[in-house]
Amino acid sequence: MKDIAVYNRAAWDAQVTKRNRWTVPVSVDVISKARAGDWQVVLTPTKPVPESWFPDLSGADLLGLASGGGQQAPVLAAAGAKVTVLDNSPNQLEQDQVVARREGLSIRSVLGDMRDLSCFADNSFDVVFNPCSVCFVPDVRSVFMEVSRVLRPGGRLLAGFVHPIRFMFDENDLERDKLTVRHRLPYADETHLSAEELDQLRTDSEPLCFSHSLEDLIGGQLQAGLRLKDIFEDKYSDDLLSEYSPTFIATSAEKPW
């Protein structure tokens, strides 16, 4: 389990087989509406991304960063963007292609690690769309540096994050509607779970997760040369912790130069 990217690739491939909610392709009706200009996508579990966060998507070069699954990328392609998706999971990339073949859409799929965008030239994209996925890598600042490099001047990073507060609580107890503060931050499955829990994680094909501080999630974007434009908070609709605090954050940032 030391090679995080390799382990998480296999885990997400398995999640597609298990029909995890983030691996189920969108319907024909969703794409039909997107073609007519009626569309929404999410960076976090429930709250749609504001329309004002997007530029005119007609002909825009958009990178779906670690966003495979047949959900956001096909909608954005149907809305007019020229979409490339980079994802660590072949099966997640295939879910995008399932919709692309069904709907006659063009989506470029690239297998890779979100921390290494060396396959893309500088100033390649007008938008980088990154739904909650940086929790699957230990170093988020390297992601922002790469995003800043591949964005064109005036380009936008739209990103969703798990709020670090969520990682303080015992996940098993949360599933039983019980709040138990268990972990010191920063959190990593590798170091905070017992050997037995890690074995169960592997048995269940669950990906390895990491928390990131707000200093890294927001300050990291600023230090990468991005300018924060807007922010919103979100939560699960059926989660005890969400009754007390937002547990997700989404940000809109711009590359000013």
C-alpha cells in the first residue's frame, strides 16, 4: 500500500464495478438538456457550481482533473467545451467514454496522476475542473503548481475539497450516527488507522485518503500564482456531522498572468 497511486488506481477501478455513486454515468436526459443549455455540475456532494464560475464554454479547452466517472465531463462537453479528462483510474475514464459513445460526444481521456501534468504543455487550458479528489493524494500543493502551469492567463481553476474537520472524526462511528473525535490532523489512512482497519480498507477496495489543511488548500492556490475569486461550503444531505458543520469547500480561482 506504499505506492499510493497504484493502490488507489485499483481501488477506484473496483469502485466502478461496485457502482459507487461517483462512478455512475449520467442519463440521456441530462445530456439532452445540457445540449439545450440547461445543465449543472457539482464539485462537492450536493450544491451545483454557480453558472458565474464558468466562462463561455463554447470551444473552451477544459481539463477535468481527476474527474472521471461519466458525470461532469460529458455534461461539460455537451455544453460546448472541448474536454480532456485526466484520471488515475482506467475504469473511471471508460465511464466517460461510455457516455461519449452513446451521445456522440468527443472527450479525450488521459490516464495519469493529478500531481504530474507533464503530458500537457504550458498554457493549454481555459478551465481546470477538479471535483473532490485531492484527498486521494498526500501533497496537494504540487497539484496546484501543475494546474497553474497548464492554465492560460485568465484561466480558471474550479475545485472541490473535503473540509479537514471531517477527518477528525471516526468514520465507522459516523456511519452509525455517532460523533467521535479520534484523529489529530493532518490525517492519513496509512498512519492513523490500525493494521486491522487497513486490511479491511483493502478488502473493501476503498481508496487511501489524506486530509489537507486550509493553509494548503487555499494558501497553496495563492502561492501557485492563482487569485481566489469565490468560495462556497457544502455538506452531505444524510450525514450527522453535516448537521453541525459544513464538511466540503469549493473554490473558484483565476490565473491572472
